[in-house]
Amino acid sequence: MPSSNYTDENIRTLEGVQHVRMRPGMYIGRLGNGNNPGDGIYVLLKEIIDNSIDEFAMGFGKEVRIDIQMNDVTVRDFGRGIPLDSVVKAVSILNTGGKFDDKVFKKSVGLNGVGTKAVNALSEAFYVCSYREGECSWARFERGELKDSGKQAASGEKDGTLVTFTPDSMMFGEYAYNMDYVETMVKNYSYLKKGLTLTLNGTSYKSENGLLDLVNENLLSDEPLYPPIHLEGEDIEIVLSHCNAYGENISSFVNGQNTRDGGTHLAAYREAIAKTLKEFFKKNYDPSDCRQGVVGAISIQIQEPNFEGQTKTKLGSNYMWEKQIHEESGALKTDIGPTIRSYVNEFVAKNLDNYLHIHKEIVPVIEDKIKSSQQEREEISGIQKKTRERNKRTNVYNRKLRDCRFHYNDKVTEKTQENIENSSIFITEGDSASGTITKARNANFQAVFSLRGKPINCYKEGRKKVAENEELNLLISALGVEDDLENLRYNNIIVATDADDDGMHIRMLVLTFFMKYYPDLIRRGHVHILQTPLFRVRNKKENRYCYSPDEKEKAVKALKTGVEITRFKGLGEISSEEFVHFIGPDMRLDLVKLAEEESIADIMSFYMGDNTLERQNFIRANLRSEEELEDVNI
């Protein structure tokens, strides 16, 4: 029987930043170790930089200096500085800050008074110093607790704010900043804030052409069909082009924040592109054909944005601005601006239409691209429909997909934010492996899709051949992306294959399919590779699971006597009782990444094209033999 002793002693009040440390996910999303660009240590860095960016947006300070040495982070801006008597409370008391006053901060990223406090609470060391008119006020914290503070003269120092912090290893474990992720973050800030110089570890980044530089330098890995269209308005900036690739590659931003999960502004832009092109050509083209191969970006500035979650990766606002106003009678009314949808649609409709009338040379290029996409889509759609109908009649779908409770008869159940973020589908091969994962999974939000043998090599086959393939058609249906990626049924697509030659080949075939036809799933961070242990090292007292020969050697030395070593060559060799540890909260996932400047065509050609000498040399240099894996060096 559960305890019924519910008394006054059970009621607790968490003071200051204690709640942040107890529930960090509410404030920074996930913790992580730095392997994923969405991990918490990057959120901490972004929160501090955001404050400096907001100063620049208000017209103060033209440079932000960022220095990262090991795990120590320093950010120095040259804005107005925090008011000297408010330094301590501005970085330690939740829901305190100047951004609640829109006369001081307008169109800011951080408006909830939480960001810097979360950084303070989740850092083992945190130091802040504000410089104003020859004086400075400073404070030093450890894990959110004030240790020392003071005020003194600071002659010769320019106004602004200095923050130094070290993320807490008690919270994040063994972590490290991936400087490629940090560099991408800093570059994005420079593209969005023309005239601002951001200096990262001594290297400066500054953009003269805003989003146009972003698209030209990072997104156009394949040759565009026409020079990118660059349009700017008071609170909006867009870039648009097409290339001969599948999917859409559109970056989106709000008030300088990279909204990698999109939101209302990206949905409005996608709608506006299709609507404007259809009206310009006076033909009822399918929206997906208008957007096939689109490369571009959108940035908007709105007042008091409403983001879904503290990590601010998806915009939930419907209006450009929304205010509560007290009338003279004392009554409270809501004054709202235009909807984001109408604002974006009107801007794109007017300015893109004007651009096309002026630059008539690109008009036939765009229409040829739309017609080509339409022809292919109609041909493929018919084939896929026949394949799906055949599969339904034979009930193949139900045998291949073990869905989760999060999806039941395609109606979402238990739709909590946690289940949405954790919703996952494991793509594996063979009855043994899929059976193991099915028994070990959390059926609330983890699904399993079983491949039969090796899927076809999409790099070497045309779209028609792929559409006729039963395995890939069923996978598309399971993911829910037949018509639009916005209908994706799972947040995490996890490729789980054996750690042998066949397993690696199947992994590459699946990834090639995603890279060629659904690259946005990779760009948006949905595709992962499951790490499973290569070895189990145990004695009579302890089991240790090792993911590399180095880990195995350390485990053998630690356990010392009576050691038994098992080499796992297939997922089916691991019992479901053991496997549950490898797909639980501490599951090890490798994010499949595409560097923005990398060409998908070049990547697929290297890995899946003809067996070139270059690839042979790469394999010889990087592949460990089975003998090396089996060898124990003590």
C-alpha cells in the first residue's frame, strides 16, 4: 500500500535557483554532454550571448567577444551594462530583469527573466561584472549561491557586461564544447545582425549582406538554378532560390534566434512561397511542387515572442505583437498587431511578385522546376498508392511496425511535451534484433520498424524504382512524411543495426535514402544512430558494458580477476533485459549531421558511388578489423 502520510512536512518551497537545478529540463531542454547542438551547454552559452545581441539590437555596442577554453566560457559585450545596484538580483532572482519593460528592450529573444539565472544555477562557477561610467559592480557565484560581490572603480574599461561561467559537471557529467557547433551559432548571429562583430577565440565574424551571406556561404552546397532572391522589410528579411535537389532547405530565425524547429513564421513563409508562385503563374500548382528544391531563409522581428519551450527552437506566436492595455476606465484590453501569417504572406506576395516582374529571365527557370517536380510527383504518387494498397491488403504494415502508445490508430494519445520530445522509432533489420528492441523499449513513446534484408541503394536508382520498393514505402508511411515533413510522427528516427559489415552497409543504405529524398529530416536533427556496446566485461560481482576497445581495456583492468569478456556482434545477441539499459534515459545516440556547406551529392558519391581508390584508402585508414576488436591489451 502506498504511504498515506501526507502532512505539512511534505510541502516544500524551492528558493531562488534551487528549482532550476532540480528541474533543469524545464529551463534548458536537455542536459547532454555536448555531442548534440541542442545540448544544454550550448543553451547556456546562447542565453548569455542573447543578452549581448539584445544590447546591439537596441543600438548599444558593436562587438561581442566570446572565449571558450576547455570548459570555461567568457562573454564580453560593450552595451549599456547592467544597472550597478541590480547586478546580483539580475543574475540570481527568477523573473527579474529589464526585458519586462519594452521601453528598454524591444523585439528581444529573452523576455521571461530566466535565462541568465539558469546559467548561474547550472554553473559550478559563475562571475558577472557590469561596467558603467568608470565604475563596476561584480558578483561571484557557485551553483547559484552568492559567494562574494562588490563595487569598485574601473577606469579605462568601456561600458558593458562581462560574464564568465563553467557548466556544472555535477549536472552535465563529462562534457565538452564542440567548437563546430559554437562557430555555426556565432556565424548565424553575424548573418542576422549586420554590422555586429562577433569574435570567437580571436577569430572575428561580421556580415555585410545578412541572410544573403548565410545562404550563399552555408546553404547553397548545390548549384542554384538562379541567383538567390534577397528581400528586406522593416521587420522581415527573406532569401529564396531553387536547386536540383529534393526537399526544402529553409533556415528560420526570430529576433536573432535560430528556430531550428520552425514554427508559425516558417509555416507562413512556406505557404507564402507556394501561394505567390501559383498566383504569379496563374496555375493551380501543388504547393509541394512549388517548394521542391527550395533553398532559403527567413528572419522576422516581433515583440514579446512566444517560444515553445525555454530552448526557443520553435515559435508559437500568432501575432507580430500583442499587448495588454489598461483603458482610462481601468478595464484591461488586448491590443494585437497583424498575424504572422498575414504579415509574411503580404510581404512575400508583394515583393516576390515585383521581383519576378522585374527579373523576367528567371521566371521560366522557376516554372520549369515546378513542372518537373509536378511530373515526377504525379508519377511517383500513383506507384506509391498502389504499393500501400497492396501492403494493406496483405497486412504487411502491421507486421513491420510495432507502434507506441503515443500513436494509436494514428490518433495521438498521451500528448505531453515529454512524450513529444522523446517519441522515437527504431529502424532495425531482422526478427531477432527487432524482437529484442520491442521487448526492451518503453512502449509509451518508442516504436520499432523492422526492415527485411538490405534496402535498395537509392543513390544508384531513380525515384521511380525507389517508389516501387515495398520496404521504403512502408517506412515512409510509418514516419508519416508521404505528403509533408510537418506530419512527421516521431521526433527521433534512430537507425539501429548490428556492429558488423552487413549492419554498417544497411546503415549507409538507410542514411542514403534520407539524404537523397528527405534531407530536411537530417538538417532538423531528427536522424540518429544508436550506439550499442561492443563488449560486456564482467566478474562475479559486476557487469560493465563497453562501447570501444579502449573502454574494454579499462574495464578489464578495473575488474581485475575472474574476468569474462563477451563480444556482441549482433543486437539479437543481447538479451532484452540487458538491452533496456541501452535504449533508456542514458541511451547513446550519434546525431547524423550535415555541415551546412557540405554537398549531399558529393557525400553520397563518396560513400555509395563507384568503388574509388579514395574510398578504399579511407576504409583502410579508419576501419578496425575483427581481430583488433577481439584483442585484449592489458
